[in-house]
Amino acid sequence: MKDPQMAVNPVPRARLSIPEYAMALAHVASLRSEDPFRKVGAVAIDFDNRVIGTAYNGLAPGYNAAPDFWSDRDDRRKYMLHAEVNLCSLFTRGNVRLVACTTKPCTSCMQMLCAYGVKEVYYRDDYPESEANLIAERYGIQLEQLIDYPQVATSMDQIQ
Ligand SMILES: [Zn+2]
């Protein structure tokens, strides 16, 4: 039988790096997404390592979709505001150093992060259709995959 204290605090680890911290927060933000097919979270960190904001993909603020809205996976796509779009609505150009996204930014979102002057972008899940790598390379933005960060344990994890 497991030590109950160990179930709550599994393995002590070193202090989180700023990218790990941002990704853990982005993961939590993704849990708020209303999209049943793809949940994406994003976090912006400024030049003093402060969290500027968190965001997730979803419909326009205040819009309440009818239940059948979600029945067509492809048709919904054009209406979804990407997490990075919602995130960039929270700050002005030049105020954010680092963005963490749970999915690699699509081509359009990577262009937007460039326009906002973001210097470093971390993502967890790959998105092969994206041309983010070419955009980042050309404009000198650091783009890295980051998968090793503390995951949020569910209640089921803790009782097993
Ligand atoms: Zn996008």
C-alpha cells in the first residue's frame, strides 16, 4: 500500500524552469476549452518572468453554441478562435518574451506571435501541418518542443 503522503507529493523535483512553469499553466488552461475535438492552452510570460495571461481555444466571447454545433468536426474549425489569438488579445507588441502552447502554433498563429515580438515559443504536441518551424527559423525565434513538465494528476491517479 502506498504512503498516502507520497500519493499527494509523488517525487520531489527541482524548481521548475520558466518554460516548464509556462507549459504546466498552458496545460491547465487547455482544460477550459469547450472544443471537444482539440483543446489547446497558451500562456504568455514577460521579460521579468511574470505571467501576462492564459488563454485557450474557443468560440468568440459571449457566443453560446447550440448543442448540434459540435456535431460537424470540420465545419466548426473556421469559427474556433485559436488559443494564441485569444492570448495575443491580452498584451501589446513587445511586452511578451515567451509563449507556451500545448499544441505547436499553426502557420497563421506563428506569424502572429512574430508580429507581437515574441522571442521564444514552446509547444508540447506536434502539429505537422504547421509551417511554424520555417517561420521561426527565418525570423530568429526560438521554437522548441517541451514535453517533460509536471502533469496535473487526476483524482484517479492519486487513488491507484
Ligand atoms: Zn493557430
